[in-house]
Amino acid sequence: MSRRTARAAAMQALYQLDTGLVSVSSALEYAFQATPLREQDEQYARELVAGALSRLEEIDSLVSEALADWAIDRLAKVDRSLLRLAVSELLNQRPDTPVAAIINECIELAKEYSTEESSRFVNGILGAIARKLCVNQQ
């Protein structure tokens, strides 16, 4: 299973949903057309999107706290979608997925779908959120 490809499709679906003009099923269908996946990868992407949507308020709150003096709605939609995806994974972390892998995958997706500058920004925000979540879990 290619988790990076599944994450890319999930990010694309979250991006589509962020526009507010599509349903979840339409967003996923679009993402799967743009990024063809094997069945198990599609299932993983669906789980990622469902996980992000089920905890969206909590995720946006964590991102907003990490942004400090910057509003989440001012972020580029790609960056906001990437952060929502990664924070969802951090909150719903699987035992076989280390925090560093989640953050690194998001950074790589930022490089591919956004900008080099965004990848550094995403890294900083996710690092702060991961530290906060780790402290809260102890």
C-alpha cells in the first residue's frame, strides 16, 4: 500500500471540500480520478478524510493555536488541507505510523503540491502540534 499516494488523494479531497462546493463522495471521486489508487489505498484515503472531517473543529483549533497571530482562514487552501490531514493522523494515530513519518509525508506533499516555503511552514506548525499532543498524552 502506498500511504503517500493515499495521503495525496485525501489531501485533494479535503481541498475540494474546503471550497464548499462539493459533497464528500464527489470530492473523493475527483481525487481518485486525479490520483488512481489500488482498492486498499482508496480505503485508507477514505479513512483519512473521514477522520479529518469527524474532528475538524478540534483540528482547526489546534492549527489556530499553533499559528498564533495568523488566522487559519488566511492560509492557502492547499496548506490548510495538508495541515488538517496531518493533524487528523496525529490525533487518530495508528500504532504502526510514527509521528515523524506523518510529519515527513506532509512536508513531502507540501513540496509537491505547494511551495518549498510552505513545506518549512507546515513542518513548524506540525512540530508544535505534535509536541503539544505528546505533552497532553503523558
